Amino acid sequence: MRPIVITGFMGCGKSKVARALARRLDVPVIDLDDVITARQGRTPAQLITEEGEPAFREIESNTLRETLESIPAGVIALGGGAWIEETNRDLIDQRGCLSVWLDVPFEVCWGRIKTSEEDRPLGRTREQALKLYKRRKPIYQLADIHAQRMADENLENFISRIERLI
Ligand code: S3P
């Protein structure tokens, strides 16, 4: 099986979908932000706040490269900005991964961002998040598979559809 990479905007449910999909497919799951946190001893949010976004992106890219080189095929949830970097898309492509974009309406993502306990330094205000969402959307569209979450669709159904798309 080709490794599956899950991408999409902050709050679209990448980690949750990756875990559920991996369980269905009976393969390992990896969350890139968790790998970064474990290795750096700081969360992506802390790294962005304390070191700046460019330094975080470099760490993110290196971690992605090492992760893709070392893990067996499975499901990998990216952070929302990882797919935006061309270098990362090339790494994902070279490893033969299948990329899946979780296309979730902005208002749904924002609703989760604003109520979440997790700090998202790049989406602290609605304006900031919306601008980023619009700018990134055409790049998410480059993913192999476009999984659009229907209004009111439950997670199980969404996962089944993704499974069929794969
Ligand atoms: C980011 C998304 C975050 C995290 C970091 C940067 C982004 O992950 O990697 O705060 O640039 O969109 P989630 O998409 O899991 O929130």
C-alpha cells in the first residue's frame, strides 16, 4: 500500500480522520505535529511563536523528510501548512504517497479553531485565518484526492467515502 498523507486547513479534522482511516485500513498512523513536538520538546505553536515561522517550516520539512524515510506505509496527518511548501510536496511525491485533501468549509474550521484549547498562532483571528484559507485553497487542490465533507456528514460516513476514493 502507498503511504497516505492527509492535508487540509487547520481545524479540518486531519488528525481525527487519519486515526480513523488507519484503524479501518489496519496500518500505522503518524501525526507530523506530534513527531515535531516529541523531537523538539516544543509544540509547533511554541516553535512558531518563539523561533518564527521560517524556522518552524525548516524543522517541519526536516521532520517530514525523516518521517517519510523511516516509517513503513501508513497514514500521515500533516500540519495545515506543511503541504503548502513545494519542497514538502516534492518529498511526498518522491516517496510515492497518495495525498488526500480534506475540504471542509471555512466556517466549520474556524468554529473548531476558535473553541479549541490548542494555540494556532497563524489563525488567532477570523480575518487572519480566512486570508490564509483563501490563499492556501488552490494549493490544497493539488492533492491527488479531493475529499469534500458534506454538511452534517458524520465521521464514519466521511471515512467510508475517503476509503472508496482511495
Ligand atoms: C499550521 C497548522 C498547525 C500547526 C502549526 C501551523 C499551519 O497544525 O502545524 O500551528 O500553518 O496551518 P493543524 O493544521 O493541525 O492545526
